[in-house]
Amino acid sequence: MSHLDRAACAAQDDGDHLAFARDRFDLPAGIIYLDGNSLGALPKRTPTRIETVIRRQWGTDLITGWNKHGWVDLPRRLGARIADLIGAHADEVVVCDSTSINVFKLLSAALRLRPDRKVVLSDTGNFPTDLYMAQGLADLLGRGHRLELVSPADITARIAEDVAVVLLTEIDYRTGRRHDMAAINARARAAGALTLWDLAHSAGAMPVDLDGTGTDFAIGCGYKYLNGGPGAPAFLYVARRWLGETQQPLFGWFGHAAPFDFETAYQPRSGIDRFLVGTPPVLSMAALECGLETFAGVDLSQLRAKSLALGDLMIRLVAQECPGLGLTLASPIDAGRRGSQVSYAHASGYAVMQALIARGVIGDFRAPDLLRFGFTPLYTRYQDIWDAVAALKTVLEQGEWQRPEFSHRAAVT
């Protein structure tokens, strides 16, 4: 294998079919941002859009903005945009609430469809908030439900007739390992179980085919690859076949069949709208709409190809430039089994990442020892990967991570 240099990486940028999308983001000079899998970068349109919503729509038109500017339609309008990214129909997706609340709503709805089964099956690599919600719901119901965790490799074999719901995140947030959604859905279907997928680390980074793979339910967040800003609203998906017979437990007025009749008894809306709860957060949804607009004209197959190429490049460069420096690849080396990130274990991972950030390379750390590098194909360049690995090599070779300030744990890692 030939030696790679920065010029070779820059040449890949010259042939990048997605290079046009980078201009849609306000990226700070001198920063290499490899943490879009935690918080997406700021789209250039967002500040102006928010200013317009605040000053003109809210400031001038006041409450008439709900009708005049279509605020009331934002959950469905944004849901339709997201549906295009996750292989769903527009009437199967709605934007609302947070990922945690949506897990609670959909898991509750799914368990009602399988009343005689008590096992919620997940894996040890699932994101903790999903597991917490499952534990809390089981405790609240008080009907003998239990969350069972197995290793990711054992999920398919464990799906049996006592499993009500298989609750999984498609891309492992720590390592980037990818579950085979189609195979797991097929196994669950054969066993009579339902599936609930978390797309937080896949929606917007790679093609997802919820309808094509037979997914039952799914949720995802708006602030990572969808670039909706800190704490952006989440989304949920319910397959058409379940829309007529599912019921979620949070009876809010926006989920009511006639919210402005102000009736005292709850009657759910039809279709996906019954999964709404409270008033849509208009400012946050306006920001998320700008994030979704960054995908205009983007071919998702090209998005995936670039994502995998960026990951392969980082793995190759770290092997080339950083041998013997204490790094252990924690992500699958097989590109097809990865999402859009690469993680490395290091005994002093937190301090190493802080030293990198001080050098202008922003990734993040996940306990106990993982340095996590996320690639957002819309704005990450191949030359960014070269520069990031060069900085990593310097930090490790020169022992910069040993400076005391880099070992002080911040509230957010």
C-alpha cells in the first residue's frame, strides 16, 4: 500500500461530488470539526431564518403567525423532509418532543400491541437514555415487563416468542458498529416481535430504508447529522400498518382530534398526528428546517460513499502515522459494518481529546477510554482527516495530553 500524503487527500477533495454542500455551513476558520455525530455545524441560513421568525413573524404578526406562517404545520412539514432521508412515507413521520420522550411513547404503543409478551430486548451498546426509558416504563406499567440486555452479536439469536419489542440503535454511539436492520427486522417478524430503532447516528449520515426493511417504529434526533442546533426537536416514525391501531400514553392537546374544540375528554387524532403532545417549539423547528435544507440536491448514495471513504482514510492514516502510540481501533475495520464515525481506545483518552481540541481538532470522548471522530459528509473534507491525524500524532508523540489542564473533566465530555 502506497504512502499517503496531504496532497493526495486534497486531490480527493477536488473530485468530491458533495463539495458544494460545505458552503451551506458557517464553519469557524482554523477548526477541524469531527463531532457532527454529537452536534451538527451551523447552517448559514439558520441565523437569518431565526431572526425572521423572531422579528417579523412573531414580532410583527404575533399570534396570527400560527396560521399566516404555517407554524401549526411544522411537525408534519419537517417530518416529510426527514421521511425522504430515512426511507419512509411522509405520513409516517412527525417531528416532536425529544428522543427520550419519543422512545417512551413508541415503546408504550408497541407493548400494547403485544400484551402477552413481557421482554424488551436490547443490547449492551445501546444508548443509555433508550434503556432508561424502557426501565422506567416497565416500572410504571407494573405488569412484569423487563428489559433484557445481550451483546450486540447475540441479538438475532435471542429474538424469540417471549420478546415483545426489539429496541436497538442502528449505529453504536461508541464504536460506530452497525446493526443489520433488514436481518433483525426479518427475525423479529418471524418471531412475532416488533422493532423500535433509534436512528440518532444514522439519519442524515447514510441512507436508511425503514419501509423497505419492514421496520415497525423508529425515533431519531434533530441535532446531530440533521444540523438542527443544540437540543433540536426529535422525530418519530410509525409504519403505516400500525397507524390505525396504535395509541401512545401521553394525551396532549395537539394529539387531540379537535384541539381547538377544547373538549374535556380526549379523542386521538388519526394517523401519525396522534403521536403529537404539546405545542410545537417554533423557534427550534425553524432552525431544524434550515438544517434539513442543507440536504437539497444531495444524493444519499454519494453521502454514504463519502462517509465510508472518510472513515477508511482515517483508519489508514492512523495506522501509517501513529503506530506504537497507544491507540487501538475500536470501530469495525470493514466499512460496511460502520456508521459515519471511527473510534480509538487510549488509556488516557479524555486527556488526549482535550489536547486535540486545544489544537483546533474537535472530536469527543466516550467513557471509559474512547476518542470518537465523526464524519459529516456534507462538510468534512479529506484534507481535514489528514490534518486531524497529523495533530493526533503530535499530541501523542510530544506528550501534550499529559498537561494537567487536559485531565480536568468538564461537565460535558
